[in-house]
Amino acid sequence: MKIDLSFSGDVASMKIEGILNSENAHLLQEKLTEVLKSDALLLELDFFECRNISSTGIGKILLFYKDFIGKGGEIEVIRSSTSVYELFSMLKINQLFTVNA
């Protein structure tokens, strides 16, 4: 798995490639903590090159969502693979924030 994180003003952009699972979810946690500690108010997630997300990865995203919304932040999935889009829809995560296919 590869994660690229960049900042532009109050927008953080994160691109996740590969498979997000319990073995590498700590890398996602580190990047999400970096976003939380920044001045970013919008996190744009790009899951287009992400083939699958395990329950551990989903958990990290949901815990981050709670903390980030608490500080006035917003999350948007700007692109996602079909499998990630279907997973987010099935889990109703798309009711918490925008998830684009």
C-alpha cells in the first residue's frame, strides 16, 4: 500500500493505492493523525487505485471522521474504485460524507 498526502491551504489531499488491511492500517493512522494536527478543514480522499479496505482500515477512517468533524472538518471521497465505492455504500458510510465513484 502507498499513501501520498499533500496540503494546499486548508485542504488535505490523500491518495491511497493498493490494499488497505490490518498489516498496514497503522500507516493510514499516521497520515490521518497528521491531517488532524494540521489546519486542514477538508480532507479529500482518493481511493481510485485502492483495491480493497479491511475492517481495520474502515475503523481507522471512522474514528478519524469523528475527531475531524469535531474540529469542524469535512471529508470527501473524490474518487474510488468500484469495490471501495460498493463497500462504502453497503456500510452506509456514504451517508456520513460524500463518496464519489
